[in-house]
Amino acid sequence: MSGDIEDKPQPLIEHLMELRTRLMWSIGAFFVAFIICFFFAKHLFNYLVIPYKTAVEWAHLDVEKAQLIYTAPQEFFFTQVKVAMFGGLVVAFPIIAAQVYKFVAPGLYKNERQAFLPFLIASPVLFLMGAALVYFFFTPMVMWFFLSMQQAPGHDEVAISLMPKVSEYLSLIMTLVFSFGLVFQLPVVTTLLARVGLLTSQWLAEKRKFAIVLAFVVAAVLTPPDPMSQIGLAIPTILLYEISIYAARLVERQRARQAVEKDTGSADVAKTDSV
């Protein structure tokens, strides 16, 4: 096993220089991606507005009259900066993840590196799945709920119309994307903890009722204060928790199979030596 790890002693200064190099590559990738995304910030924001247009259609309103406003001169500019930062982080994430892996890989055994790579791929895939759920279904549903609260003018009533601000709409959709993206990392985190022996499938199953309560508490903290958003995040969290239990069981079965194979190999070696 000693040959599988890069066991070359390095002074602290070399580790710090290596860390500086990885940070420079990561920051440089983010900066380049930020500049590119800022150039297309308006186009990116228009794509983010599509869920709002979908909600307007669901509410049977005139899409041509749907609009977002900004009430401060600098508001839309800073909104574009936030869009560029959000897009830059997404675009640069593969490079940042690769730099993190290159920094920690020399301290891992070969089998640990092989086990770590699938999680490095699964993490962004699961995050994108959560973001897609927000973009195509959850945000339109939430905005449709808010649009349904509008009031038409009547004899004793005044017109009450929803006119979202660009900054508040961006804040809403970014909060939902990050909330769902992080929640969708639950199988990855629990599988890693199960692989290192800090969690077991039996322990996760026993704590299921506490996990359900915690899912609703986390949903109440991370989402806007309306029941649809909270339920919409809590239910996927509970489903992902069940998937995490199943993933932990698979890890335990794989570990048990490897242990049997190792014992069988040791027995064969001992028998050969005795002969």
C-alpha cells in the first residue's frame, strides 16, 4: 500500500506554495468566467426571467404586460454584477473542483483517489438536478402562487398588482437554486461519511423521524416564508434522505464483500506458504 501514495516529505513552505498556485488558478478561472458572464449579463437575466413568464401563463395573464422594475438607479447594474458572479461560479466550478482535487490527491491512496473521483463528478450533476427542478417547476409554481394573490379593481376594491423588483426576483431564484443544490448533495455527503465509517445505514434509518422534522425546519429557514416553498423543499429532502440510506447500505455491502475477498486471499496465501 505504501507504493500507492505519494509519500514524499515536503516542508510547510512547499505546501503553502502549492496552495497558492491552486488558489491563483481558481481565482483566475472565476475572474475570466465573471468577465464573460458580465458581458452577457442581460441575456442571462432574461433566461432567469423565463420561469416568471411561465408563472404568468399559468395564471392566465397577459405575458406581454408582465414586467420587472427597479427603483434605484444603480439597482439593475448591481443585479447584473450578481448574475455575472453567479454565472462565473457555475462556469468556473469544474476548474475550481479540479484544483481542489489536485491539491488533496497526493495525500490519498490510489484506491481513495479512485473512490473520490465519482463523488467529484456526482456533486455538480446533483447540484444541476436541483437547479433544474427550481428553474423548470418550483420557481414558476412559487411565482404563480404570488400572482394568484393579485386583486382586480372592483366597486369597493382597488387594483393590487405584483410588480417584482429585479434585485428581489434574482435574490429569490438564487436562494432557491442554492437551497435545492445544497440539499441535493445529501446523498454525496452521507455516502462519503458511510465510506469512512462515520455513519451507518442503520443509524440513518433510526434517525428518520428526526430527519423529517429537520427537513421542514431547514426548508423554513432557506426558502421564502410561504408554505408552498417550504413543502416543496422539504419533500425532496426527505426523498433524498431515503436515497442516502440506500446508498449507505450499498457502501456497507461493498465493504463487506471486499473484506470477504481479502480474508479469502489471505487464507489462500497462508495455505500456499504452508505447502
